[in-house]
Amino acid sequence: MDQKQKNLVSLAVIAVLVIGSWALFWPPKSRITQGLDIQGGVSVILTAKETSQTAVTNDVMDRAVLIVEQRVNKLGASETSIQRQGNDSMLVQLPGVKNAEEALKVLGSTGQLEFVDVESINDSATVAAITNGEQKVQLKEGTYTPLMTGEVITNATVGTEETGKIVVNVTMNSKGRQTWADYTTKSVGKQVAIVLDGTVQSAPVVQEAITDGRTRISGNFTATEAKNLKTVLDTGALPVSLAFSDSRVVGPTLGQASLAQGLLAGLVGLLIVMLYMGIFYRGLGVISWGQLICFASIFLGVLAGLSYFGWFALSLPGIAGIVLTIGIAADSSILMIERFKEEVRMGKTLRSAAKSGTMHAFFTSMDADLVTFVTALTLFLVAIGPVKGFALTLMIGIICDLTVAFLFTRPMIMFFAESRLTKIPWLFGLKGGAVNG
């Protein structure tokens, strides 16, 4: 296969990539996932707190991430993101969540459910408060021993009593059913406290033996509180206590306005670069236009593909990365054009200058882009939060830039060098007596 055939194959590949990319990302608004800072929602960093009973290990954090992920899914938020941050933290992003306070309450709840015999509590003031029907009584650590924990619960549902009171019905496994049957059989008339994360939710009096492993939790819940409690019970207790290191709520109006400004900045930047290339490089600038159009198309196609698999959500820092890569793509075309012109000025024929000059320029671009890529990769690996979006789009942009430079810009300059347009040197900023050969 001669060089001309290789160039035709390269252009055919880039054409397929561009057409495929358009099919992937059009229309962009529905194909590329919008991140939290654009469509609004909740972002929180949860940090594990080590105690004398629980050490923060990789296994503990993996289990905590899994439970938080299950809770997030039950909240009904779409396009959520949960990522480990360092050894003891996780970043949770909930785009589109309306009730931030309730969402944070569910995420931060340890979810440790306990059944406690009120008479066994070693604190008379606490016992008196529970007996008098006070709400949300706090149990002090070390003053009680639970009969059993929420580990015995296999299912939880939200229901309503005949009085209209909202309750959470729970079903226990065989171990819990036997323990509950033994306790209720010999404790008729006694109070049993149902405790969640150290707070008494309700303290009903045992009316009769319960042998079917079913009971209910009633605590003057609202419908939302009952649903959240169900979510916590369904997903189980967290293996470690999580504290809010950082949390923020983003409104959708602000996010959409920022998106519009970011896209406008990107479009204006692209047009200015194309205008500059057209004025300064004339005919060769048209090749750079093609490079930028191919670059933008493939870039958006990659982002749409990653969004489809749930691996990418466009954020404002991500848009900044996209805008920056427009300059990187322009640099690549400038480098190829200038190296080509330089070799022509050195006395080489157009064909020879195009072949050697573009290849030398490509490797120079690759060396420069590799430095930027390593920096972006390092930032992606160590950064926390939206900064990762900037690093990711920067890395994707560099890969797209090198791909387009090799498959489009290089063969297009070589085709130009063999065309009749070279008979008009001033049209391409070429001076001197260079001829085809």
C-alpha cells in the first residue's frame, strides 16, 4: 500500500469516527449527562470516624460505599455518583435531588437498629423519660445491652394503622423470630424500646407473645420519615460512623446559567481560533478548520459514549477542560503547518516536506501532549470532587487531538502538497520556488 492509499484509509477512518460521534451525541442535551453543578442537586463528602470498636479499613470502606450506594438508589436520584476519596472518605453526588435535608439525613444515618428491654437500661432518668412517653429519648452508651440488632431484619415496609398512624413493619429472619418469640412470651406487659442510632423511636408495651417474627415501629413518623427509615433498614447498618466533611446544595437555575455561559465561551473560543487560522494561514487554515471540526465531533462523541455507560457527567470544571483542549488542538495544527512550511523554505519539495515535516510535527505534539496528559492523570487520581471532571476532559481532549492530527491533518497536508493548488503559493503563505516532486 503506497502513501496515497494510506492517507485515503486514514481519512476514511476519521470520517467513520466523525459520523459515529454525531450519531452518539446528537442531541447533546439528552445524550451527555449533566453533572450536579449544572442540573442542581446535593454534593457531600462523607468521612469515616474511627472508634475503639471499629477501625477504618479498605474492607470497611468498601462495605460503607456499597450501603450508601444502595440508599442513594432508593432515594430515586438519577445519574448519581459515589466515589472513594483517599482512605477514609467518599464523595456522593445526587443530581436533581429536591429535598437536600432529607437526603443528607438518610446518607449520614448509621442505621444501627436495636431492640432493648426498657427495664434493663442502667439509667433511671432515661427509663423514666421512656416510661413517660417522651419523644426521641437518647440512650447513653454503656447503659444498656440490646436483645438483638437490625441484622435480623429481612424486610421492611411502610404501612398505616387503623387510626391513620404511619408505621414501619419489619420481618425478621429465623434467628430474630426465635429471639423475639422467647422475649415477648415472658415479657407481656413490659416495655421494649426500638432504638435507631442511639435514639428511641418507639417503646411499645408487649401485649402478647409474637411468634411470627413480625413487628412494627411507630414513632409519630411523617410519610417521608417512614420511607427514609425503611430505606435505612432495607440497606442495613453502616459498618462505621460517617461524618459530613463537606456538603453543598446547587440550584438548577444557577447551574443552567453557568452551562450556557460555559458553552458560549467554548463556541466563541472555537470561532476566534478558526478565524485566526483562516486569516493567518489562509488555505492551510482551512485544513485546521477541518481538524477542529473533527476534533470537536469526536470529543463530544466520546463524552456521550461515557455518559451512556454512566462513567461521565459534564460539570463546569469539565467545560473548562474542553475549552482548554480547543487551544491544544489548534496548537497541533499550527505545529504541523509551520513545520511543513519550514521544510519547504529549507529547499525540500512540497511532497517531501509534507511527508517528513508533518511526521516530525506529530511526534513533537505527542511529546508535549504527553507531559500535559501525565499532569492531568495525576490530578485525576489525587483530586477530590469536580476537579476530576476537568482532568478527565483534558485527558480525553489530548487523546482526541492526537488521533485527529494523525488521521486527518497529516494526510490532508500531504494531499495538498500533491494538488494543483500549490501553483498559487501566496494562497497558502508559501514563498519561493518550491515545486511538486
